[in-house]
Amino acid sequence: MAMELRALFLLLLCFPGLQGQTPEVQRRREGGTLYIECSYAAQTEHQNAICWCLLKDGECQRLLYIYNEGTRHSNDRRIEIKDNRTSKTVSVTMTDLKAEDSGTYFCAIYKSYYDYPRLKTISLIVFRELLRWELDTLTVQCPVGNGMAWCRGQTECTAPARGRTSSKQSEMKSLQDRVTTQYNGQGALVVTMKNLKSQDSGVYWCALGSERTPKMEIVLSVFKRTQKLTARESGNVTVQCHYKISDYKDVSKAWCKIKEGKMCNVLVTSRSESPAGNSTARGGVSIQDDTQQGMVTITMEQLQVQDSGVYWCALQDGSALLRMEEVTLSVSKALPPGGFPDSEGQSQETLLGDSCSGNTFLILSVVLLILLLLALLTSVVLAVRYSRLLLRTGIREAEDTSDRAEGTAQPGSTGRRESSQDNSKGPAYINLDVQSHPNPEDPLYCNVELSQAPRNPQHVEYAVIAFSQSPRTSRE
């Protein structure tokens, strides 16, 4: 105990920047970027280098440093350090982060080998996110370190002795022995997890030493394969589940149904003997394992409504079952003899009827639209023909008026001005519309020659009517 206190005292003397500093925790996803700014005092001399260090065995492992104002990069270009003497700040950027980059980092002013006061300290955790399916295999290599362990949570840790595998055998003798830890030739801990389950999802660490200091964080998500099937009562259903031939060719397969309490009751197994353990006999269920294709086929016949539920395609190891796929089966009542569904089994027929109704409405809408367009087109054609007919009728009436007898004024007749066929200087004639008058003493006008005038005129009035010659038309 005295030796540990003395070592701590010497560490504080050698590294005064350690006093009163609590590392700031920074979490980043693998492939992300870290950006840190460190401020330094105005009296810092220009000849002092400013370093970006990784804390290793209590000392500064210099990753990058800078003497003058400007920018420097590491050899792999993943780390950049920039010194701004005007604002008295140093900025550090780490890109393309890897899980192995997890650790404690700090900015420091390097004055001598034992004197580099810290400006800022951070604890960087770079986590690796892994996605797997159930029954997949996960292999993780931890950073090199003496006393490395594989942990989940604060208490669930496993670590093999140096140069040996853990108490769990490296060769899987049973499907339940799923985790193997061993050191490789470089001294790194290699963890293998087989037959993953959805409950294996969580956060894991490669932790160093008895204090279990996290060195690498793994966020694991395990997903289950699922299927959803529907069927009619008294019908049949066939389910196919795939597996990895190299791992599970010789393992027995089973078909089981989940009951209350999450226990899966085996209905049929690929074993030659009858299913044992938590099994329930049911007729009309068969299973076939195609080890060449890596596929197991289950057939259920003469289904009943009570067959609805959740089933597993599973690997069977004794009484233990490992889920390959989860199948949700829904069995509805069969159609009655009349072909009309009852209140409980009408969902599919209702959907079918709605689809047919929708199609009928669409067809009727199209037909009505076509009829409307035809009616509109017919109306336009009739309107054009009627207007032409009216125009033609007006012209014919005008021609009939011009063809009437000329030269004599008759009561009730309508006439028009006429001239002789030649260009003689004879009088011009006009037809007058003369209406009969009830009083015989009212004057009567006639178009007569001078020689035809009465010799003893009584109550006769004469009028001279002259017209200018209008242009002749083809009809005049």
C-alpha cells in the first residue's frame, strides 16, 4: 500500500497537470470525427512545443506536436493539429476514428521529458456498431493489452489465462457453449460468439486490467427473422426456413408453437424418434430437412382457427431450442356454402369486394365521360348545321322577293327599283307597296307614263321621283 501511495505522489510531482483534472468523456461512432480545442496561457514561450498525447502507462505518447503557428498532419493524415498564436488556442482533429482509438488523450505544453503540463484531457470512447441476424457468428479482436477481458455490463466479464482459452471450450461441443475467448499470436484477445440470439443485443467492452478500464466498445444489435402467413380453415400451409449448411447441417430441426410463458411446444422434429421434452402431438404436420439446399420445409394440413399463433423453425439440441425464424400464422374461418363470408371471416372477401366496387366505379366514370363528350360534340355539329340552314333560308327569301313581277304597283305587294336592261335614258321604275285605304277620297299613287295621265284630272297630284343609277348586278 505504501509503494502505491509513493508512486501516486511521484506521478503528481512529475505531471502537475494531472492535479484537479477530470477527463471529459467523448463518445464517437466508428468512422466519425473528433474535434478538440485547447487554450494555453499568454506567457507560453514560442520555443515550447504543444503536443497531442495518448496516455499510455502513465506517460505521454506523442502522436503529433507543433512549434510554430500553422498546421501539421500525422503520417496517415488522420490527425491534424493547428496552432493559432493570436487566439492562443490549439485545435486537434481526428478523422476516420476506429474502435482501437479509444483511450485517454490530452493537449500538453512540452517543456522537458518530465515537464509537460496538460491543457485539456479527454476520455475518448469509439464504439463499433455491429448488426447481426440470429444464429450468426460474431468475432471481435480486442486491442493488445495484458489482462484484457470481454465484458457486458459491469460484472459479466470473461478472460482466459495468458496463452490459453477461457473455461469455455474453443471448439463448440454444444449449441449452448456460445462464447469463446483466446489470445492470438500478437497477444490480442479474440472473442467469438456463436448462435447469436436477439437477447444478445447490448453494449460490450474490451476491458483492461482488474479495474476493467474500457478500451473498445461494441454496440451489438441482433435481429430475428420473421414471416407472416394467412390461411383458411380446413386449408393447408407450407413454411420454408433457411439455415447455414456448414454450421447446422447435422443439427436436428423442429417446428414448435409458442404458448403462454414463452415456452415453445414441439409439434414435429426432423429426428427419427418421436419428439421428447416439451412436445405436443398434432396430426397433419410434417417436416422435411433438405441438407443440400440448407432449407427445412414444414407443412400443416386441415388447419383450424385455434392453430393461429406464433411458431418457430428451431434448431434442437436435446431439450434446448434455438430459433431460426419466427412465423406468425393467422387462420380465418372458411366461407359458408353460399359463398358469403360470415362476420368473423370476411376480411379478405371485403377487401376483394371493395376492389371490385372500385373497378366498377372507375369503368362507369369512364363510360359516362365518353358519352358526355359525344353529346357535346353532337350539340356543336347541330348548332353549326342550324346556323348554316338559317343563312341559306335568308338568301332564298331575298331571291324570291327579287323574282316577283315588276312594273305594276299592286296593293300589298313589295317591290324594288328596276331599270331597263340597256343603258337607255328611259325612265326608271320602282315597285311600291300600296295599301288599300278605307277612304276613296284619299290620294292614290300610281307609276304611269305621261301619255297615260287622265285628261280631266280631278284631285290628282303628281310627283316626280328620280333615282341615281345604281351599279348593276349579275341578277339585274
